[in-house]
Amino acid sequence: MTQTKAAPASGTKRKKSLGQRFVKGLRDYWQYYILLLPALAYFLIFCYGPMYGAQIAFRNFIANKGIWGSPWVGFDHFVRFFKGVYFWDLIRNTLVISVYGLIAGFPFPIILALSLNEVKNDMFKKTVQTITYAPYFISTVVMCGMLIAFLNPSTGIINKFITALGGEAIPFLSKENMFPSIYVWSGIWQGTGWGSVIYIAALSGVSPELLEAATLDGASRMQKIWYVNIPAIFPTMVIMLILNSGSLLSVGYEKIYLLQSPLNTATSEVISTYVYKTGLVSAQYSFSTAVGLFNSVVNLVLLIIVNTIARKLNETSLW
Amino acid sequence: MSAAVKNRIRSSKGDLVFNIFNTIFLIIVTIITLYPLIFVVSASISDPNMVNSGKMWLWPIGFTLDGYNRVFANSDIWIGYRNTIFYTVFGTLLNLAVTIPCAYALAKKSLPGRKFFNFLFLFTMFFSGGLIPLYMLVKTLLLLDTIWAVLLPTAASIWNIIITRTFLETTIPDGLEEAAEIDGCSTFMKFFKIILPLSAPIIAVMALFYGVGHWNSYFNEMIFLSDRNKFPLQVFLRELIIITQMDTNGQTITSTEAQSIAEQQRLAGIIKYSIMVVSTLPIICVYPFLQRFFVKGVMVGSIKG
């Protein structure tokens, strides 16, 4: 996950010119470069290609003139987006859903991992793990299908429980103020088990001697969790937090798009779904690319900021 | 001496209380996770009227296979299944052919330019050109509505490359490679004769990660494909279980879809749960047996590289 430290410089001990080193590297390692080639081609074409194409955000893209032939308009599309009526709504919706998801979703995998780590019975532990990981493998489409079916105001099981308890059926997906909660809590249901794996891995690295010493000192189970286990997985927690905060402005369109209806767009329209609609549905290529580019840049900046803070505070860093 | 015994008794009592609460907590978590899954399976084999009226809330009532009969009578499901299997198998093979050699090369510490390639690949994890430029690229390369539009844009994942690289770095002993080199093994021979056989566990993990990704993916397929004969299962599922139901929630639909949707709506109550089961079953069936591989993959990836 984290970057490795710089490998010791290649076998050439004596200083050679860049050209000489290049030729020697190619001669000694050409077979490695061939193994690397498919991946290199993939990343250059399908990851850096779109980055190159993203320059249409600064142009008025005209299909038959191509990227280079289209007139340069600078930041016009960005300005139009910032001044547009949807701008603050989009930012607010995106941030509400992602910050809510980050805060509500973050503790659950940790609690589950700490709890599983205390189980001595292997059979029970395995069973709980198998069951709690399972939802992660359900596709987004099926997940959303389940949500829509369960939350249906007339036939959904959740409303059946509510009416059975004397309450009134709630048309959940038509209520705009409920959308963030539906999105976030269904995500927690689906992701908690799988999210705990990484913490379980980190917990398996806690030294038994340390726990034994704590036991001899009379520490209770809770105290051992609090003073030994949690500090042990703290670096993992920080890394996960950095990674998550790097995507604060990119709520996935895959799930939101499927749960969206005209009745809840007031809270469910986020930047990524807006990009999809303006770009591929109404074919405003340049404008939509500008919106997407804005999103990517903000994400990158957020990631760098959080990573820098984390490195200053406790020397944990992604790179 | 007696103090130590006392201490042990006290702590074992605390232990017992802790264990009870911990077990109860985990059982509650398990029930919350399991309930929706059991409900879907039960609903798929129950009398639709019982499901819609809420009388069926846990175990099946009025056993019927009508839902499944309808699902299997739907040719879209079969087309989708065929295409999904195709995309999953060939997509995964392509993923492996790109990922494993790349990870091996990057695991070679003395490779000149290793840092550069690492950065070049890692950067794509944190920054992307966006959806529209990708769409335009696929269009420019004349891949729209071809199987390549499904296979190529997801040919590798940097995350999986890192996991594989870490595995190779930590499990293949340096001495082994050196010995092979002394014996006159070329890099290719080393890779195919030594590294690949030793990497069987990570290849399994990667095949599973990528495979599940292909099986569940719908968005790229939805935007890149327009020929219904090429649609994977998830795209048909979206039509069958999302659009039909969203319609009842007030979603406007195009007139061309209206007729088929009206027909599907009549059946939606019966078939929606069956479809969920049919589409998820292959993964849920193999998953318990492969779970330890998945977990191993995450664990390998979480070791600091």
C-alpha cells in the first residue's frame, strides 16, 4: 500500500553518463522492460490518454475538428460551472454524502476487527467473517435493486415493519432528505465486513509478548484493546483516512445513478452524476470535462493536504 | 501466590463477561448482515402476494418456482449470462497477462527506472482525466460497441499490481533468483519456469479480484455498448430490476421502452428477487471456498511494501 523506500541505485557503482547508464540498463534489463510493456501501454493509453484529452476542458470541442482544431477558450467552462445555478448544490450534495459516509462508515470496520480479534473459537470467527464479507460481492445493480425493493412504500419489507409497529409507510427514495442516509447506511452494510479485513491483518501483527505483558500487569480485555491493539492499528487507520479523504469529492456515480429519481435529485445529484448527464446524455463534452477535471484536481489537492498533515503529526504517509 | 490466583480469578470473570458481550455483538452483526440476504432468497421462492403483503418476512411462504421460470424464459438473461461469462473469463485472462509480468518487473529492485514507472503507474490512482475524455478516447480508437471497449479500459488495476508486487517481493527468496541466474536462466525463463509456478496463490487472488469486478460491472458496459447482443448480465439487470421499479417511484421513461416495461412491471413482483438470486448465485456459491484467498490478497496488500 505505501510506497517503498527508494531502491538502492542500480548496479552501476561508478558514475557514468546518463546515456551510458541507459544503454547498459537496456542491455541488462530489456527482458524486464518487455514484461513491463503491456502495463505501460495500458496506463499510457487508457489513463494518460484521457488526461491528455482532458484539455478539451479549455477548448470548445467540435467533433469534426478534433482536439487540436477546436478553439481555445481558457477557463470559460470552469467559470460557467462556478457561476452556474447548480454549482453550490452539487458541492453541498457531494460533500454531505461523502463526509457523512466517511464519518459514519469509518469506525465500523475497526470495531468489527477488534471484536473479531478477541474471539477464541475459530469456527465461530470464520463463520462471522464469511457472512460479514459476503455483501461486498453483491453487484451495485443488485444492491440498488434490493434497496428499491425493501424501501418500496407499498410492498417493501421495511415499510411493512413500520406499519406493523403502528407507524406510517415512508416513501424513502422519494424523500430527498433521506437520500444521504440511504446511500451511506447501505454502504456500511455492504462494506463493513470487507473493510475490517485490513484491520484484522494489522491486528495479527500485534506481538503476543506485549499482550502477555499487559495481562501480567493486570490489564483487562478492554484495557488491552485500548492501550495495545488500537495503537497497533493506528497507522493503518491513518492510511485509510488519507485514502478516503482523497476521494471526498468523488462520490461514485455507479450507485447514486441507480438510486436517483426526479424526486430525490435535490440531494442526490452529485458532481460525478452531473458529469455523466451533461457529458454523455446532453453531449456538452467540453463543459462536462471541465467539471470532471475540477473534481479530479480538488481530490488530488485534498489528498496531498491530508497526507502532509498526517506526515507532520505522526510520520505516517502514503509516499 | 494467593494474590496471583485471586488476580487470575478476577480477570477470568472479567473475561467471561467480555466474551459474552463480544459474542452477542458479533451475533447481532451477523444477523443484520444475513437478514436481507435470506429475505431475498425466501422472497424469490414465495408466493408473490405473500411477499407484497408483507406476510412473508423470513422463511418462504407458498413455495413456487414461478419467478425462476419467468427469469429463465427471458432470453435477455441468457444473452447476458453468456456475455458476462465471456467478459469475465477473457477480461480476467487479459488482466493477469498485464498484471503479473508488470508486478514481477517492478519487484526487481535493481531495475533502472523502477521508481519512475512506480510513480507513473501510482499517479493514475490519484488523478484521472475523467469520464468524458475516456469516452472520447474509446470512440476515437473505434472501440465503441465492441467487446474491446469492455476489456481494454479495465485491463489493469494499479492497486492489484501493487498487491502482486508486494507478494513477489516478500515471498520469492532473492537467493532463488540468483541461483537461477548463475545457472544461466534468462529473465523470461526465470519468469515462466520459476516465478509463475511459485505465484499460484497470488494469481488465484488476482483472478478472483478481477473476476468479481468483471462479473459485477455495469457502468462502462452501459455507456460503451449499444448492441443488446453484447450486453452483460448487469446491464439487463439494471433494466429489469431498477428501471421497472423506479418507474413506480415516478421515473419518466422513454416511449420505446414503455411497452416492454409495462409487460415487465406486471411480472416484476415475481421475478425481481429471482433475478437477484440468479445473478449473484455464482459468486455466492464459489465465495465461501475462495474467501481465504480474497482475505490473503488484502493481507498481502496491507503489508508495507
